[in-house]
Amino acid sequence: MDSLKNLKKLLVGTPIPSAEAHHQRLSKTRALATFSSDPLSSVAYATEEILLVLMLAGSAALYLAIPISLAIIGLLLIVVISYRQTIYAYPSGGGAYIVARENLGEMPGLAAAAALLTDYVLTVAVSVAAGIEALVSAFPRLAPHSQPICLAAIFILTVMNLRGLKESSTVFAIPTYAFVVGVFALLAVAAYKLSAGSFTHIDPPQLPVVHGLTLFLLLRAFSSGCTAMTGVEAVSNGIPVFKHPESRNAAITLMVMLCMLAVMFFGITFFAHYHGVVPNETETVLSQLTRSVVGTSPFYYYIQFTTMAILVLAANTSYADFPRLSSILAKDRYLPRQLMTQGDRLVFSNGVLALGLLASLLIVMFKASTHALIPLYAVGVFLSFTLSQAGMVRHWYLEKESGWIPKAVVNAVGCVLTGVVTVVFTVTKFVSGAWIITLAIPIIISIFRAINRHYLDVGKQLTLIGALPEHVGPKARHHVVILPMAGLHKGTIEALHYAQSISADVRAVYVEIDPAFTASLQENWLTWGEGVPLVVLKSPYRSILAPLLKYVDEVALAEQDEHVTVLVPEFVTARWWHNLLHNQTALLMRAALAFKEGVVVTSVRYHLR
Amino acid sequence: MDSLKNLKKLLVGTPIPSAEAHHQRLSKTRALATFSSDPLSSVAYATEEILLVLMLAGSAALYLAIPISLAIIGLLLIVVISYRQTIYAYPSGGGAYIVARENLGEMPGLAAAAALLTDYVLTVAVSVAAGIEALVSAFPRLAPHSQPICLAAIFILTVMNLRGLKESSTVFAIPTYAFVVGVFALLAVAAYKLSAGSFTHIDPPQLPVVHGLTLFLLLRAFSSGCTAMTGVEAVSNGIPVFKHPESRNAAITLMVMLCMLAVMFFGITFFAHYHGVVPNETETVLSQLTRSVVGTSPFYYYIQFTTMAILVLAANTSYADFPRLSSILAKDRYLPRQLMTQGDRLVFSNGVLALGLLASLLIVMFKASTHALIPLYAVGVFLSFTLSQAGMVRHWYLEKESGWIPKAVVNAVGCVLTGVVTVVFTVTKFVSGAWIITLAIPIIISIFRAINRHYLDVGKQLTLIGALPEHVGPKARHHVVILPMAGLHKGTIEALHYAQSISADVRAVYVEIDPAFTASLQENWLTWGEGVPLVVLKSPYRSILAPLLKYVDEVALAEQDEHVTVLVPEFVTARWWHNLLHNQTALLMRAALAFKEGVVVTSVRYHLR
């Protein structure tokens, strides 16, 4: 026990008292790092995912990456403006679940929650997988080990998050800013070289045309690029973690993030196209671009490492959000209440653990491949965007405060746009993986509802409201204690004394396996039994349990509305393996009695040395 | 529960009352089949194992198989005569363990027991593996699946033995006699053909000389052939199962078995050598011999199938002996007492299960190869032979009844011979596997002794001998009941009523996680608490368990020598998955309290619908 405690202390840290909860707030700089690593890091793969789709229509279609990226940035701008309004309207944290539930009702709220939870898990899996791909681009020899490396990364993330938010956010600030500084520097070098004429335009290689340039293909490319937008909602979920004034700080953080994201995403897409970079199996687009701008220099390795770091750590956004949303759902009785309890370190430990496990499962199932995971990704986020914006429209309509119409229009535009994107997403990626999410979300919703029904049902059975003290539960006038025993020894005698201390009606019971033993037991009982009756039960089939359970039933029936207690003497052994030599009967007895109503089971333990 | 019971009934049969125990006795014909399938079946591989060793010295050495088989038959005769004396001296079952323990002391007894137990497990593994090799000789396409087939055979054997001895012995009688009849017919045909001149002598093929014809090699060939002798001790272990007069019937059975074994073993060895049969990788020697005598006729398949059947079923000898010896050891407190209980069908079910598991493990570890298992085999049997004969010598010496000297001489000769064979065995097969047994036997002995020490130690702690009723255990004058609760509901109130029924000193305890809730709880307690004090424990680190355990310790310290009972209210849920939504705290509480001395834990269950 103690060594387990020490291991936990080493991994998770010493407990933090509840009173310190308020000190765990984040400044804007730290919050940006904590909440933005997800969207910012997606520039590492978003361009590549767009090009991968456009490639199918041959090299002539690749230039379309530039208008597509501009369209995505435009959509992002609208979503962010829309979300700013939510931040001010819901200063205590306006996640899609809360906004949708309050304004649209239970089902839309649960749909938003289910969508977000699946996406949080996917964020962890996709980010970690993409991060390890950045590492493998620089060191191709690691390729066969990418899956265990991914699992190790998730393990480390989980442990860090069990330690608590503030400590981890320091860790997270460094790679986020290192990556942003690196990419900006890369883009600056590229722009300088371009103006100096030393970075020349290269046509992409000739590619076979597999697919005509249809609207469907264009929309699929757009959908793939939209993965850059996941995580934008993180800030509005996390408002209570910001320092005062929370809403204002959150809104500023959101705008700064938007600007950084727009510059990096467009810059990478532009230069990649300008230099004719095309996705390939072994190296990421960003890695190829960096090599062509700065060569395989120390700066190249800097970019690869910070890419890996920000991607692996981008998963942290989910580690902040998943447990928080789970705890809200648990409080509303849609998830098991264990997700509500804050652990030693003031984090929702069970939520953190659940996220780590689910993401590891995805990594194993999809063999740590970003391309396999991407089609599942972002469907959930866009569904929750849509529901949340719709909720905001209704919010403004219900409140009708002065100047509500322009606000409602902004949210309505956001709602329609993200709604369209959700549909485009589901349709264009359905076959390649989105069907899994289309299936998972209704299943999760029905789990939420089943849990909720159960808790409400239990609440109804247990409530004291409207009940009178004198009508609840049986008031014992008579209390029968049954003491099963296999033989006469100190343990039995201690149990007998205990039995006598709690009732005047004690009945010792012996199940007769060996008739020869019965006689000697009955004789000894005269000395030791203190006048308590000894009941001998026959057992023609040598079973100990069956006759005993039958007897307990008979007593319970005869003593209706009274308490019946069965005392089970157990040995507590000094060493674990000694347990194999004792107690099996006690264990079976407890298990069998668990389902008998009105019977109380008491373990009287005798400690062996 | 019910479907599990039905499955058990289907596999194992309906329970048999204890009163029917005596009807389960065996006639000589049946006993021969039950106890002799092991030695009789070993003629299927003993010749082959001898030839495999002699081959190393080239084809000129192969003729030595004939004198070696005669030597083994001679040794067998001496062992059987020696064992006949044991059968009469120990009519209630004179296994090596009992004879060695009674006459030589604890350690030799345990050594014999450990040797026998390992050999019983090996008998199952070797016989099943050899049986499946007979099958594969006839149907070579089954070769890649031999391991799963072996495991399936062990599973079937285990289930049959869980059904009980008499029923299974009917099943076992058929293949044993079918095999014996088949081999005798084969030998008769061969002898007839030989006399008619249609079965000609063939020189064995020229073989490379890998090893000189040393004494070591000769002894190794002898050792390998001695595997034919395993199982001879089965009859003397099983005397109580024979019909009256037990000893005489057992002795007759033993002599019949000896004659059958001698004829078959010598016959197979002689004709195999006469016809120049040499072991190869894909076909057994017996299969080759049968083909050359009767061709690939239906009779050939009859021999292969009955060989397989008797070999697979030979394992049954161990299924009779292993559980019986285990139960004797358990009664003497050298093995867990669970091995002592007879199940529904009057068999020692736990022993049967243990044997099945251990043999399956060996099959997997040694990849179902007879040749890999043979070097481990029979060491144990010869060690137990030696110890048992030595015990008999001392038995005669101590009893000194009239005419004891010739009896002692017979056993002394047996003891010396089998002792020499044991040493030869261990030395010649040490490197190829006997070292495992040399290591295993002392380990098993020390496990026996550790278990024995534990039971004796517990016995000493628990015994009432010499104790006075008034000095055993605390007599409660005062009894504190602690009722931890998370909130006020019907379950709590029922627990409160129960607590009041067993003590006048009840203390309700609430661990404060949310101070806002404390006030409302305290207010409601005025209505519902029936005057019982409500203790509120602070929990700065949000742990529920730690403050509670501390409080229990404090109360236990203050109320020294008194009973302290902790009531743990638990929910019994209507569906299994509902459990995931409840009871974790109760579970942890029970686990943590298990190690507190002097604290009784009572589960008050509230049944949810």
C-alpha cells in the first residue's frame, strides 16, 4: 500500500488543499499556450490534407489550395466573431453543451456534448499521431516504432495532467511559443529569399489524374482543411480559468490566436505551392518546405522538434476540456458521478484517465496513422459549432436586450455556415470514416440518457421528501443473528461474543459434512456455546452453501419485517498467499447473500499473525 | 446464475448424494482398464524411445533393444512382486507417500509425494501427446494442429473426470481392451506369418554413427524404455476403490497387467527389430510395424485409433490418482484444504481441475512433443518406487512378524534396483530435461512445508484447548456503531434503524466535501436523525476515505477492548452496469477497513429496483 502511495506521489505530486483552488487561474499569455496549441498546431497538417485531396485531380488542381485556405480563414473569422459573443454572454463558461441545452433543450445539448467528447478524444489521437510523424520525417529510422512512441506520449500527457493544470501549462507555454516563433521565422526567411530572388518558383511534378476536378472533390479538400479549426471552442469552454476580467481576457486571447493561425496557415500553404511541394509517404509537407527554405540545417531540426512538441502538447487542450465537460455532464447526471470528483491535485482525475485510455485505444485501432484518423475528425466540432450558434440565436431572441438583432444575425450567419460545413463534412468523408462518428454520437446520447434515467429512478426510490420518519424502513423489535461456523476455534468464539452483543436471539449453524464431527462439535458446544442454540443442517450433496442459504431464507420468512443478520467469520491473513488457503467459503457466502433482501451481512474478522 | 448451473449440470451431471459413495466400487475387469491404461499404453512409445537412443551408435547397435527390453521386463517383475507385498500390508491404500511417511518420516514422504504429483502431470501430458502422434501418423495432414488437438483432449478428459469415476471407467474400459486385443492380434498375425515364411527378416538401413556404443548410451536407452513402467504404482494407490476383498483383487489385477505388458512390449520390440523398423520424424515405430505386418488395411487404422484412444485415456490413471493424493496431502495440511472437498459428483473436483490445468500448461510449454517431454518423465516415479520400497523394508523390520525376512529381502532388492535406475535416469537425462524435475521436487517440498507451517500456526492461534471460555475474546459492555453517510435518503435511514437496533451508541458521520451541503444536512438531520449525533469531518484534500479512517482509529483507540462496528450502506442494483454508477466508495471503504483489527464491518444493503 505504502509503495503504491509513494509511486502516486512521484507521478502525480503531493495533494493540494481545496482552499487553494482560486490560485490556479491563468494569465492571457499562459492561457493562449494552453488553449491554442490545438488550432495553432493544426497548421502542421492542414495544408497537407488539402493537397492530398487536390492531388487526385492532377498537379493543375494544386493551385486551388490557396483559395481554399483563404475560404477556411474567412470561415474561421466568422466563427471567432460568433464565439466572442458567446464569451460575453456566458462569462461562467459557455461550452456548446451549456448554450445548446439552455436555449434549445435537452437533446440538442446532449448531441453537442457527445460531439465534443468524441472530438476531444480524436484531438488527442490525431495530434499525437501527427507529432510523431513530424519526428519520423526527421528520423525515418523511427518509422516502425511510431505506434509505441504515440502511446508513450499519451501516457506522459496523462500523468502531467493528473498533476494539475497550472504546472502543466508552464510546460505547454514553451513549445507553443517556440513553434509559433519558428514558423514565423521560417515564413520571414522565405519571404526575404523570395524578394531577394534566391527562392524560386518551381512547378509541382506531373501527377496522374485519378479523379476529375468536381465540386465534390473541392468540398472534400475544403473539409480536410477545416481540421485547422478544431479547438477554437476551447477558449469559450475555459473562461472560468482566466484571470479577472475573465470574458475580456478570453476574447483578447481568441483574437490573438486567430491572427497567428491565419498568418501561419496561409503562409505555409502559399510557399508550399510556390515551391511545388507535394505530399509523399515518408515526409510531411512542412518538413519538405522547411528543407527547401533553410536546408537540413539546425533550424530544420528546430522546426521539426517544435512541430512535434506543439502537436503532442496540442492534445492538452482536450485534457483541459474533456474532464471539465465530463464533470458538468456528471453533475447533470448524464455520466457516472465519479467523473465529478476532483482528485488530490484539484483536477478531475477520472476524466483525465478516461481520455488517456480512449485516445490510446484509437491510436492502436488506427495504427497511429493521421490520414486514417482525419476523416473522423472535426465532424463533431462542426456539429457542436452549429448547435452552439443556433443556441445563441435563440438566446438573443429570448432576451431581446437592446441591439440584439445584429448580434443574432452574426450568430445566425455562423450557424448557417458551420451547419453547411457539417453536412459537407459528413457527406464527403462518410465512406472514409465519418460514418463511425455518425454512428457513435447517437449511441453516446442514448448512454447519457440511460444513465440519467437510472439516477433519476434511484433518486425517486430514495427520496425522503414527502415521507414521514415513522414510515421509513422496518423498526426492529426482534433481531435474529445467524452465525454459520465450520468448527470451534477462537475466531468462532469471538464472532459468538459479537453476535451476543448485538442481539438476544443468536443461532449458531453448522452444515454437516462429516456426521462424525457433529457429535464432537455438539459436545464442545456445551462448554463454549454460552447457551446459544446450535442448529445442525444436513447436506446430502456435501454443499455448504445450499443448506445455509435455505435456512437463511426460512428465518427471513418467519421473521418478516425484522432484521436478520448473517455473521461471516473471516480470517485476515498476514501474507497475501495465505488467503489462497482460507476464506473461499466466506467469499462465496457473501456473494450469495448479497442478493437476499432484508438480510444484513457482517464480516467478523480474525487477524492471523 | 441459473444458466451457469445448467451448463455445469450438462457437463458434469446431476449431484450424487454422499450415501451412494459405496456403490462407486470397481470390479477387477473395470479396475484393470482404469488403472492399467497408463502402463499398457506405454508400449506404444517405449520401444521407439529405446531405438531412438541406440540409433546414435549406428544400425549395428539396434539389436540391443531386445536385451534391454528383457531387462526392463525383469525389473518390472521385481517391482510388481515388491508392490504386491505393499498391497497386502496397506489394504487401505499404500501409496508411496503413505508408506514412506509412516516408515521413513516426513521428508521422505513429502519427497515421494512431490515426485508422484509431478509424474502424474507428466503422464497426462506425455500420454496425450503420444496419442495425438499416433493419430498424426495415420493422418499426416493433422500435424500442424497437434497442439490444439492435445488441449481439446485434456479438456474432454477433465470434464469426464468431473462427472465421476464409475461412469468414466465404462468409457475407459472399451479402448483399453480394444487396444490390448488389437496388439495381441497384430503379434499373432506377425508370428503366424513368420512361421509361414511370409514375414521376412529385413536388415535396418545403414545409419551414421554419431556416438560410440558406451555404457552411458546403453543406460540412456534403458532409462528411456523404463517409461513403460510408469503407472504400476496406480493399483496400490487405488486399493480402496476395488470391490471386496480389496487387497486380493488388487494383487490379481496387478499380475494380469504385468503379463499383458510383458508380452506386448517384448513382442513389439522383437518384431520391430526383426523387420528392420527404425524411428523417423513423421511416423511412429508401432505405425510402421503395423503397416509392414498388415499393410494400410482397416486393421492398420484400428490399431492407430485404439493406440490413440488408450494413450489419451491413459491419462485417466492420473485423473484418478492426482486428486486422491492431493486430497490426502490436503488432509495432512500440506496442500490447500480446498483439494479435500468432494464435489457434487463425489470426485475431488479441485484436484481434477488442477491436474487438467497443469497438464495443459506442459503441452503448451513443450509444444506437444513426446520426445521433449520423455526426459522429464519417470524420474519422479522411480524416486517414489525407491522411497516406497525402502519404507517397506523398514516396515517389515519394525513389525518383525513371522517370516518377515524374505519379505524384507524382496523389497530391499526392489529398492536397490529402482534406486540405481533413479540415479541412472537422472544422470543420463539430466541435460535433456531431468534437471527440471531435480529442481521442481525440492521446490514443491518447500511449498508443502510452508503450507503446513501456516496451517499449524493458525491452528495454534485458534485452538481452544487449554483456554477458558471467560478469557476468549472481548466481552462487549459497550458497542459503538459508526454510520458513514454521503447524504440523507431512504438507504441511510434504513441503515440508521439497523444501527439503533444493535447498539445504543450510534454515531452518524459525514465527510465534508462541500461545506454548503453540510448546513442543509445538519438541518434535515434534526428531523430524521432520531437524536443520534451527527459528526462532521473536515476533508481539506477532498478525500472521503482518509478522514473517515482516522475517525474510526480514534474511536477504536478510545473504546479499547470494545466492539466498534462500521456500517457501510450499499446499493444492490437491478442491472450489472448500474454498479458502475454506484458503490465505489463502499468498496474502497470495505477494503481499507479489512486491515483494521477489532473493527467489524457490516454491509447494510438497499435493493434498487
